[in-house]
Amino acid sequence: MSHTRALGTCYYPEHWPEEIWEQDAARMVAAGISWVRIGEFAWSRLEAVPGKLTWDWLDRAVDTLGAAGLKVIMGTPTATPPRWMLDRHPDMLAVDAEGRPRGFGSRRHYCFSHAGYRAEAVRITRLMGARYGRNPHVQAWQTDNEYGCHDTVISYSPAARAAFRNWLAQRYQSPDALNRAWATVFWSRDYDSFDAVDLPNLTVTEPAPAHVMDFRRFCSDQVVAFNRAKVDALRTLTDAPLLHNYMGRILEFDHFAMGADLDIATWDSYPIGFLSDRIDAPAEHKRTYLRQGDPDFQAFHHDLYRAVARRAPAGADAPRWWVMEQQPGPVNWAPYNPAPLPGMARLWAHEAYAHGAEVVAYFRWRQAPFAQEQMHAGLLRPDSSPAPGLAECTQVASELAMMGPADAGRSPVAIVYDYPSQWAWETQPQGADFDWFALVFDLYRGLRTLGQSVDFVAPDADLSSYALVLCPGTFNIGETLKTQLASRTGPVLLGPRTGTRTETFEIPVPLPPQVPGLETTIALTESLPPDAPMPLQEGGAMIRWFEHLEGPADTLEATESGQPALVCSGNLHYLAGWPDTEALSRILRRLLDTAGLDSLPMPDGLRLRETPTHRVWINYSQQSHEIDGITVPPIDAVWQTKS
């Protein structure tokens, strides 16, 4: 099922005099906006005194917005519990790794493991659902806001310790089983009860990796359970879809696991802010794209959250995903906050639609002249005059019809995306710069620079429809994934570091990667400092990481000293290291050719996204490009209808 594309914005009626609400709503509609998110930070204005609910102002806000023809997304306000909540539950705060409470005065000041706060979150959610769940103007619900933002998933609080011990008891059933799983014989760490287990912080040196890995799994499960409790509270009170707004490069919890409880995946896209503080790239690259954002980072997350959406109850064939917050101007939170080039607020929306977005909502409607986000631009300036983003929003609204329905289709290439692998290699990086996300992003960027459209897939997803599958750095290959990889006829790329640990964080014996049909063994592993690359015979080099392989698999790439760098057994390929840009491009071209896919090298800043109906050319650069018989102007997107 395909859905109509639309625009939205984020609005805070509690911030503005009620006499301008109607005018704001009319201006939104005139700009082509049809969705508006409200309520996600309003708890103190709904319940200033415990148990005394004040709904009248929110009733009027919903009525005003709805009467103008806007569809309301109602946010549950659980990301910002009021001050009295802390008096009621003084131990509800998260605690950082150094043992310091994360205090009141901003937002996200709660620990996911605190049972008392979880009950309060369910209570306010249920009250909101009872009041607005059947309101015809409220056509979607957002649970909380940006789980994981501000490093708030991992907590070392007393509540987390108690909940972790209970989690371990359910997982292992006996201390003896835990001791075996954690290899507590090493350094004399045996436990005689689950109550003896502490959290893996403030240890003299590194704690056991199996201990840390289980704690990371637990932390992720706590987020999923917290969200599920609110979803369960809403399901019987509304038929409207439920969603959450994820973030860029937030890896502390498993979004696939949480997405299975929701109907729509959304994320918050801040291209220029992310370029500054979430992308590993040379300084020259960041200067080139200072006012545009990285050409691949937004697309990466569009494709990721489309994959998360496939986990929703609607099923794998009907993913629904949105951009809930789209940067329209300078933000306030990055180390440096330049303004976008003219046209970027439009281009980012086109890019999202090309990747299958149903809704793009700009954050925010009006720039606030007060508090922490007063330097964050909106579609209006603080005096209500138009900001540059408003005209671009209106232009996008006039162009929606040419794009057709929100249907991204299936891509020919898939990358297996596995959140636990990030946790594993953070737990035991072995090299200071080994980062699983960065490895996956390098491969994704390499494919995009060769003109490919890419799907991300969960480790248990069906891989049968893909011409090429990449499985980089997946720390533990489960039986489902292993069976699928071994049974494929199309090419598969594994490595580096794929299948190199068991579920309990041991090196497998026989040695990895242990994929049936792949005749190679990792005999030795080394990490490489930045000034010690390993050159390859055909050009380029391995950087950061290299594995010494043994076995009869055919060598396709080798180091200058003759060590295998890329091997294959039939369609199964294993990459022994982290290739630099030159080597990666060559390796990917070889794999694409084997898969029967054409490479189309992209000029700097230009990318191509294929949909079932269009080829969409997206140009982040400040110069026009001619490619494949079409001219793409600078800072523009061109929708080319397929014949």
C-alpha cells in the first residue's frame, strides 16, 4: 500500500499566546503543511500539580489546528517529567558512568529502569489516550521524544542495578550458568548469587566483555520495554498509528526491536548539525559541505529507518516512515552552526521523499525567543515574519504531486545492520579507531558513489530478493543469518570482523568466520594505527584493521607482501581488513559486476536514488553535473520519470 506524500511542522501552543493559534494554523495550511506535532514537552502545563489535570488549553489547541484542516500528531510528554515528579521519585534520575546523577533542569531526566517513573509515564499516556484517542483531529501519536538523545540510554543507577540483576536471573536461571557464560574463572570473578553482580562501571580496569555486553543488551531491552508499556496503554484507546522519532547515529538501543511495536518509524534530520559532530570525515570534506551536510548521512538514515519501519505490524511490504524533524536553518546544539545554503531545506525534503518518506515535518514552526533552543531556526522568525525555510517549504508543497506515491520499492543491494555489533566493538574495539557504524557507513558511501540504491536489513530479514548482500563486522552470526548467507546464489561480502565472537563473547572454536561454504579461517588479527596502512597490490591500502587468513579460498586481493586481503569460495567473499577509499571502490565494483549490477560512478556531491517510478538525482554540490544524459543543477533534485 502506498501513501500520499505530505509536509508537516512541529508546534508548541503552550509557548505562544492563544490569540495567535488560529493565525498560525491558517499560515501552516497556506504553506502547504498538513501535519502538525504537538504536546511532547507539555507535561507541566497539563499536570502542574500531581493528579490535577488541566486539559482545556490543549483541547482548544487541537480544535483550532483541526478546524484549519491540519492533522495532529499528539506526543506523549514523558521526555520531560515535571519537577514534582522528582520529589515523588527522588531516585528516578539516570546515573552516568562516573556515578553522577543526571539532574533536573533540561530534559530526558529519567532512568528507563525506574519502575515508579515507568508507571507514571503509562498513567499520563493512558489519560491522554482516553481524552484524545478518538478525537478525529488526532491522527497519529508519538511516544516520548528521541530516545537515546543526550546519552540517556545507559544508566548506572540503583534502579538499573536492581533491574539488571533481575534480567540476569531470567536470562541465566542460575549463578553457575552466568559464571560459565561470563568466563568468571578469569581473574577470579565467580558469583554465588545474582545479587552479588554489580554494574560494569568504576572497575579498576576493563570489566569482562561478556558482562558489558549483557549490560548493553539489558539497557536496550529497558528502552524497548518502556516504550512498549506506553504503546500497550494507547492501543486500546486509539486506532491512529503510533510512532517514535529516532535520531541520527544513535546506537545504544535496538531500533528494530522497538520498531516492531510501532506503526511508523520517524527520525529527526539535522544535516548541518550532524556534519559537525557525528561524521568521521576529513576537514576538507567538512568545509566543502559546511552548509549542505554530508551527501550520504541523511540518505543512510532514511534507508535505515525505512528498514526499521518494515518491522512494524503493517508488515515487511508496507513500510511507513517519516522525517519528524527536518532542519530548516541554523541549529543551536552543534559545536558550530552555519546556515544552510539557499535551496537546502527544499533539497533535503526531496531527498527524503526519494527514499520513500511519507511525511517531512520541519522543526519548528516559529523560532523561540527564549530558553535553551532560542538559537534554533524555524520556518518563522521569533517576530513571526517568514524565515528562509518557509518559502522552500511552500515550494516543496507545490512539487509533491510530481513525485507520485511514497513507495521506495526494493533496492538491489542490502547491508545487514546489527545494533549489537556496535555494542560489541565498543566493548572490545582492539583498535582505538575501530567503530562499527563508521565501517558500515564507509561501505554505504562506497556503494552510493557507484550509483547504487541500498536497503538496510535486520539480521533475521529475508535476503532472497537481493542481488548483492554485505554483512560487515557482524560480531555474532545467528543460525538464521548463517543459513541464509550459505544458501544464497548471489554474491555475499563478509568481514572484516564478521562472526568473530559467540553470543557470550568468546572466540569461536573452530575459528571464525564459520560460514558454511567459506573456506577461510581468521588465524590472527591486528589493528593498524593511522600512519601504518597496509598497501594492496592493485592500489589503495587496508587501514585500521587487518586479519591474517588461512585456507584454500581463492585470493582476489592481496597486500604487497602477498597476504590475502579479499578471498572467495564461490559466491561467498571475505574481506580481511578495512579498505581505504581507492581499494573499497575497486572491491565494490568487482562485487557489483559479479552481481550483474552496473556501476555508475558519481561526481562529487551527486547521488542517485532509484524508486519504482523515478530516478532521482540529488546534487549536494555547488556546481551542476552532467551524467547519463541529464543535467543536474547545483543544490537541486531532479526527478526523472522511468519509461
